[in-house]
Amino acid sequence: MEPQPNDPRLQEIHAAILAGQKIQAIKLWRELTGAGLAEAKESIERITEEARAKNPKEFAQQPQPKGCLVAAVAMIFAGISAGLLFAFFTGR
């Protein structure tokens, strides 16, 4: 089933695509159309490419993940390691 062009749920799908939430967009598409997983994935990829071609500026403004979580985990690991080494070598 193809959704009607004026269906407000299409705006929600478009917002998910712009936010980089592909899985959410696929889920919403499946709920809207009753499509299977593979068909919904293909539809969302097609819609994404069409939207990217029509409005490249919308996609260029998306923030890219910076890897802050990885850096934070590395810092915590380094701190724990330093503490363990200090305790080992000082006998505390």
C-alpha cells in the first residue's frame, strides 16, 4: 500500500531520515504501508536518495557523530589503569 502524499506520517518519516535514524524511518514506513522489512529498507533508501538529490543542503547540515563516547571510555580506562599501576608500584 502506497501512502497518500499528504499523510502527516510521511513528515515523521522524513524527519527520521534527516536525523539519520534509518531504523526508525524503516519502522514507521512498515507501520504506514504494511511492507516487509526488506521492502521497507529499499523504500527508505530510495526515499533518502531522492531527498538527498532534491535538497542536498538539508543533508549537509546533519551533525556527524564525534566519537565522544569512545573518548570518554578511553579516558576512564586510562584513569583506572593509572590508579592500578600507582597502587601496584607504591604498595597502597
